[in-house]
Amino acid sequence: MTLATAPASTADVLHELDVARQSGPLQHIVIPACPHLLLRLRKVLAEPEPDLHEMVRIASSDVAMSATLIKAANAPVFAAGLPARTIGQALNRLGMDHVTRVMTRFLTERAIRIHSPLLHRFWERSTKRALAMSYLAERFPGVSADIAHTFGLFCHVGMPVMMQSVKGYSGTLVEANARIDRSPVATENANHRTDHAVVGALVARVWRLSPMVTAAIRLHHDLELLAESGAEPDINNLIALGLVAEYLMRRHEGVDQDKDWESHGAAARDWLEATEGDLLVWEDELRETLDHG
């Protein structure tokens, strides 16, 4: 069963994943468990008034994560006055939203290890994409910065998961990057009867991320949706913003744009009603964030 046809809705995506997990090509994919500390963090955040003391306890329970938070609080973009030396000081300086994002990134990266040179800088780029997504979301009313950040972080998470559990996937990545007659996702499906968008959505499903994030991950290479009036607006918002974020990252890195932008960048701009001038402003305003992301 090749999952090559895009589902029509979020509900269809969730159903597709559940069926494929039981009897399709996803049943042999090994999905790392959601980290215990991340589950605790999400439980705190689900409360009407999150317990800041519990946030500090969670952050302090892992030395490396504590160090990461303090380092983030002392980065130039946040640093002011005396350096932060404790988790409490870091939380006060960064704010709960940013602390949550740093902790989520840290715990996810630890849970899904990457050892292949083919995915060099994977988590670094995922972090930059997430930061760009949250920045862009703040410019579009109705788009949650937290949802956008989560999508940006997990967008391509199917790649390292497939690298860990699918035989021959490293060769598929090399082939996918070399072929010009079909998309990388088509090559993945031809070789493995599934692709990183589907597997990434399964990770989001298993980790109980937002259904909106799960659907957007599943559909982020089905870019024809940007031109379909019947597509779910919230999903298209994330897909379009993801394309723009990738465009801005590549501009920042000084590398060529990918095929997705070349073929669907205009559709993304149209969906967002963004101009070339907007892109230039966003590129300038994001420069410092991406420098230190």
C-alpha cells in the first residue's frame, strides 16, 4: 500500500495513519517513544494556570537541558544585565513560551538521534525553521505561533526515523537528491511504499501532537493543495508558511532554492497574500534570529 494520494482532511489523515499502522507499510516503522519529561511538560501546559514551579522542576531534572536553557537565556538576543545563572532566572528571562520551545527541541533531539552524514545539521535546520515559523505566524492573525513552531520543528522528522528503521533508506536519500525526473517523495514511495511526510505524521500521531500539526506534516509536500479552494485553511496556512520559512532559511544560508519553492512559491505567496516586499522585510527581521538560532 503506497500512501501517495493526499487525504482530503485532517480526519482523513488520522484515519489513514491508523489504518497504515495496523496493516500497511507503517507497521514495521519503529517510532521512538515520546520522552517522559516532554509528557510532563505538556501536562503542565494543559492546565489553565501552568505551575511555574513544576516547569522549573522539569527543566532542572536534566543537567544538559538545564545548561541549554541557561545558555539560551544568555544569548545576545535575550541577554540583558547580569547573566542568568539558574533555571528560575532563565525562565523569567525567556518566558514560558520560549522555555517550552527550547525544552521541546532538546527532548525531541535526544529521543531521535541522528548518526548519518546525509542528515548533517538536521536538528540545527529544524530549529531555525521552527523559529522562522513562529516569527511568521505572529504576522498572520489566527495562526498560532506555538503550532507553527511545532510544525517547523517536526516537519521533516520522518527522515531520521526512516534512517533508523528502514533498510536502504540512506541510498534512497542519495537517489532522491540526484534524480530530476521525479520528486524526492516519489522516490521514497517507489523504494519503500511510504515517505518521510507520512512517517513524520505518524511520529506526531504517536506523540499526540496537535491533529493540525499531524495533518500539515503529512501534507507538506502535497503542494497542489495551495490552489484548492476546498483545502483546510489552517493546514494550508502551515504549509504555505513552511515554504516561506524554508525560502528565508535558504536565503540566509546563501544556497539555491529547492524545487518546492520553484514550483509552488508563487502559490504560497498568493495563499498568504504576501508580496516580494514582505519577503524582503521578513528576511531582514529574521537575520539575527537565524544567526543565533
